[in-house]
Amino acid sequence: MDLGAIFLLLGLVLLVGLFVARPFMERQRHMAVEDHALSSLMADRDRILNSLQELDFDHTLGKIPAEEYPAQRASLLQKGAEALRQLDTLQPPSGRVDANARLEAAIAVRRGAGIPDAADDELEALIARRRQARKDKTAGFCPKCGKPALASDRFCPACGRPLK
């Protein structure tokens, strides 16, 4: 190799090395401390809301003794209210509402209390229609091969055995 090719190769290796090392040498941009605190508090709020929802569900199922439930719920409500107060200091809401009232409203929304009963009736009607449609389609299985057969089939579509 001649001297020019060696310098060209050395220069190319140096450029590739600088390109690869550039992300490590640049000043990394960090999330602002306030943004990080806000994100952390919002995650705490969501975690507490989930815990409250699970506690209420477990109490409804009878997994939590009645004498322990109020204390546990009050403790979680206190933690949630404190998280909401801290959130208010970082990001004040447009209208001042009590933190406990906001927490209870969030719990009610999570429980699905905001869903009207009419939507439940529509859902039940849809389920009933689908069950009826499926009932008309399947009649069971072939006793010989075990493949599913429709109500209108006289013979098994897989093996040909008479079904009736």
C-alpha cells in the first residue's frame, strides 16, 4: 500500500469513529425536573386509583374483612388526596375543587358509574341476538369423526355419515 491510501483509510476510520462516538460526547438533554415530578405524581395518582378500585372490588367480593376496609380505604384516600395536592402545586387546575372530591369523582369514573343503564340494555340485547344466531347455526358434532355440524346438515360435511 502506498502512503496516500493509508492516510485515506486512517481518515475514514477517524470519521467513522467520530460519527459513532458523537452521541456519547454530546450533552444529553434531560427531562426537566418539574416534568419528571409531574409525571411521577400522575403515575402515583393512577396507582392509588387502581388500588382503591381493587380494594372496593375485593370488599364487594368479601375478601377484605368489614372492620379493616374503612381504615384501608381512608389510608388510600389520604395518599390520593396528598398526591392531588402536590399535583395542584405543580399544575393548578382551572377551578379549585377539593382534592377528596376530585379523587372520588375519578374513582366513580373508573368504576364505570358514568355509563348509563341504556348502554347496558343495548349490550344485553346485542348479546341475546348473537346467542340466538349462534344457536341456529350449530347443532353439535358428528358422532363418527367429531367435526362440528350445522343444524341444517343431514350428513356430516367431513365424513358423510348421516346425522339424523
